[in-house]
Amino acid sequence: MVLTQQISCEEQQITNILVSIICLYGNDGLPMDRVEAEFQNYCGFPIPWRNFGAKSLRAWITTLPHIYIVTDRYNNEILIEHSPKSMHIKDLILKQKQAHYKPQNCFKKNYYANGNNEYEPQQYQMKHRLECQNLPEGSYIHTSINNVALNDAGRYEKFEELEAMLPLFYKHQALGDDFFLDIADSKLGYYVPDKGPKECGLCVAGQTISGLTERVKLAKNLAPRVVVMIGFQDLINGQNISTMITDLRQLVVELKKKNTRITLITLVPSPKLPKIRRLEIRMDIFNRAIIDYATDPVLKCNIIDMSTIFIKETEKFKKDFERFKKLTKSDSYKVFSDYGRKVFLNALKSCLKEQIEYGH
């Protein structure tokens, strides 16, 4: 960035708008190839860089104060804004957050627990779900454990191969993270271990887009149809949006190599996602990138815009929108309210069923 002369009033206005758009992208920066499209989306007209005597959009941007063109790890050009004013505002916000931060106490006080009238911290214990250890005595009988006659290696090997393609949602193998795992565990009765990693097939709690891609590469078997919902953990981890979009494309490429019919699902608002404007904007941009695969000339996929479904459902119940955020204390996933699970499953069933019936 080099500022060689005082810019005109019109150019200053255009620059201010561009700075605002860059700031909406936060620390991720605005991808260079999205500059004109984002500007026109917000303003309704293209950037008039020719009016300012520039030979190209990029040449004009390099003359602007406090706007820099950098490259990410994939050599994609990104615009960032860095000025004394913006740094001052960020410092103030950071100090304000630190001043108001209060660490939560994960212990409850147990009166007279040690016998000498003093408080003793005791770790909070979550209530157990209805499981074998708290079922009525005699309500279950195990008689077929380690039956030698059933130890058929070939049959069990085949069963494990088929099991690796679970969970199945309406003839589609589900690939994803906590969202699908929540539905599979709490609503559809698939086995998810209590101890060790929470996973079922290629649905793994806390899984990132790149993590799923690696699992797809190593998978020996994939169903002919897959439904994919991934990216939430990347948002939680603070991954920049350009990396998320690039990782998603690599995932779709790997799935296409496996000769599968792909349905992508947009991310939905979740109680687990912090209500931060930067994350909401990042999720919106990522969802638009998912929807673009409906018309991709090379990697075309089916799309279920679950985000819009949830937003429309919220608009129906403006006085009771909290129904999407109400969680029980024993909820181990915390990505859906029970009402959210119901909406998600109904929409998923309708869309996937129609795809199968119409051959999509």
C-alpha cells in the first residue's frame, strides 16, 4: 500500500465502504476474488476504479491507505485493513472483555462435608441417562455373551465393513460432526460409545472439514449416497473462512473420487456457537459457498439449505424463538435443542426422500 496523493471525496467514500466490507470479514480478510462481488452485493453498483485513473482494480487497491494485499497459506490474495484507529478500537474491546470476564466456578459448595462446619468444594455430577446401571433389578438378562458358536471371523469382518457405513439417514450415509452424531445417538438409536472418542462411522464429535477428508481417503467402503454436514468445529476453532472453503472443496473432490452422490447441508444456528457477529458472518459466507455447489460445473452436489429452514421456522415463532436454544442439563452434545432436532429430522426426511423418489 502506497499513498502518493490526496484522494478525492468520491474515492474516499468508496474506500470507506470497502474498509467496512473488509472489517465484516474480521481477521480472515476479504478474498481478492470476492471484492467486486461483495461490493456490488452491498452497494448495488460495481467499484468505479476506472474513474480514479487506475489500470485495474488491484492497481487501485494498492494506492489506498491502510488496506493491504496479503497471501494466505494457499497463496490466495486477501485484503486486510490495518490502521491506528482500528487497532485502538480492538484494544478497547479486548480490555473491556478482560475487565468483564468472570471465570465460572465448576464446583458446588457442600455444607459441613468435612465435619468441621467448613465449605468443601465438590465437583458437580451430571445426572445419568436411563442406562443398565440404574434400571430396575432383574429388568434385563444377558445370557449370550462370548458365545463361541457366534465367533465367525468372516461374518464379523463383513459386519464391521457394513457398520463403518453407519449412520444411515434415509438411504444416505451421514458424514459429519456433533450434529449428525447427536441425531444418531439421541433419536435414531445408533451405538455411540460412552467412553473414548464419541463417533459412529464417519461422524465424529469435534471433527473438522480436513479431518473428515482424511477419513474419507482412508475409508474402504462408502455408500452410493452420502449426506454431509461439516464445518461447525472449524468455526469454533476460529478457522479463517478461505481455509474452510478450500478444505470443503477438497472434501467434495475426494468424495467424487469414491463415485458417491453427494448432498451438502448448510450449517444451522446452534446453542453451542457463541453469539459473536464475526462468527455469524463467517457461517453465512460458508453457507453461501455450500449453496454454490448446486451450480458448480465440475463438482455439482445436491443441497439442503437447513440454515434457511431454521431461520424461517424461527420467524414463525418470534415470541418463542428460545425454543431452539433450550437445552437439558444432561445434553452431552449441546448443538440442538429437542425442538431443533425435530425440525432437522423432518426437513432431512422430506428432502432426502424426494431426492430418492425423483432420482436426484
